[in-house]
Amino acid sequence: MKKTFKHTSACLYRATCLLLVMGFSIFVFGQDSTAEAVEPQVVKKVKPVKNTFESIWLIDNQTTLVPMKNSFEMDIVHRFGTLETGYEDFYGLFAPSNISLRFNYVPMDNLLIGAAITKQNMTWEGFAKYAIIKQTNGKYPVSVTYYGNIAIDSRTKDHFVYSSDRLMYFNQILIARKINNKLSIQIAPSVTHQNVVNGYYETSGSVADSTYKAEVKGEMEHNHFAIALSARYKIKQGMSVLFGYDQPLTKHKTNNPNPNLSLGIEFTTSSHAFQLFFTNYYYVTPSRNNLFNKNNPIDIKGWGDITFYPQHFLIGFNITRLWNY
């Protein structure tokens, strides 16, 4: 009887131990399964749209592009004379030209800084460009970049009364969207400020009765607003067609600038861009182009009354060379 009882007790002990082991295993595996079930999925980061533009230039305007950090770039910007005199100066190719040498660097993500010297009025420029937002699918529908430029006329002091007379300022917001793999468009409102404007006297009253007044009237406003529309259409890899139009918005008393109309072609590699085009902007420096453009491309008086002036256009080109460090 005692033997039977001992045998039964041993069996119960083994069964109890087995049940405890099985229960513990079920608990552990159940915890693992639950952990796997509630583990969050990794969300893939959406990257900004690439290659909206392949150069910082689109003919006479900047683009929203800021090269990658630690990029150094040298630009040669050249404008020949207008076609106006025809064969006499070989359609402007032998006419006095305007040339600009430009250098810029990207010291940190999204920020470009640079300097330039331009032949016209021996103008020095300092400029900066900052990419505020970049087109990102599901987040930002457009890219937005700020561009600012300070221009200094460095000719002899005989041309100026005060040193501040030399300065002009240009500020622009660049808004661009890559529509598809071929077409990119950009709209860019801008404001240009000149410290000094040419003026004239407007008199009234009489000297005899002490009512005489002579008031200086400015020919132009100090601030000038404009808007630029640009587009790039990719024909094939490394080759695109370019279009640009700049419309003045401010109406001055006299000396109103003309709009700009440009059409060209672009060839690009990973480190070079070459743009060849027709334009009626000559000055290169953005503040001068927007304030003092005298080459009228087209006269629209109404529907069907449009006059086109091809003689006011000129040939220009931009060459950029980029190094990444």
C-alpha cells in the first residue's frame, strides 16, 4: 500500500512539474507574440524631389537650386551687343560686350553665398541664396528659395556725391515646381531698391510775391517691383529648352524699364552647365536689369496690334563649373 502511494505521489509530482514548465513556456511565447504584434512599422522617409533645375541660372534669373554642402562654383556670364546694327558689328558679336565673373560657395546645407564683378560700371556684387523649403511629395507642393543681392558701382568718385549713392539692392522669392520629369516652372516676384534716382525741378509761384517754389521730382521711384516667369523643358538627358519673361510692375514718372523676353538651350553634365540664348537683358546684375533695361522686345497695343523688335535682342551665354569637396 505504501509502495503504491509513493508511486502515485511521484507521478503527481512529475505531472505538476510538467504542467508548470508548459505553462511558463506558453506565457513566454505569448509575450513574444504580443510584442511582435504591436511592434510599430518603420515609416520610410520621403525625400525632396530632385533635379527641378540643373543649374543655379535660368538665363537671366536665379533658380531655386542650391548645390550640395561644400560645393564651390565658378560662373562666366557673357552678353554680346544687340542685333540692331546688323553686319556692321556682325550682329552684335563684335559690339562692346558685358562680362561677369562670379564665384559662390555652399558652407552649409541650403545656403549659398558668393561674390561677382561685372564689366558694366565695374559693379561688384555680394549675394546669398537660401532654400527655405523643397518640393516633397505629400508635404510641400513647391520649392521656395530666397535670393538677395547687393551691387556696388565702383567707378571713380566723380560719378557720385555720397558713397551710399553707389549701392543698389535686389531681393527675390523664387517659387518653383517640377511638374513632371520633363517640365519645371518658376515664378519669382522681386523688389529692387536704388539709393539715388535722377530728378528734375518743378517750379510754381512767383519770385515777386515770394510764392516761388522749386521742388525736386524723381524720374524713377526708389523701389521697383517686378515678377519673372521661367520654365525649363527637358528634351533628353543633359539637354533642355529654356524660357524666361520678366515683367516690370512699378510705373515711374519717366525712364520706365522694358520687360525681358528670353529663349535658349541648355547642356548639362554632373559638374558643368552651358546655356546659349537670345535675350534683351544686357546688364547681368539683376538690379540694373530690372531698373534700366532699354531694349524693348515687343509692343502690345491690343489684340492683333503687336509689334516685335528683333533688333533689340542679343546673344548671351552662361557657363558654370562646379566642384564638390
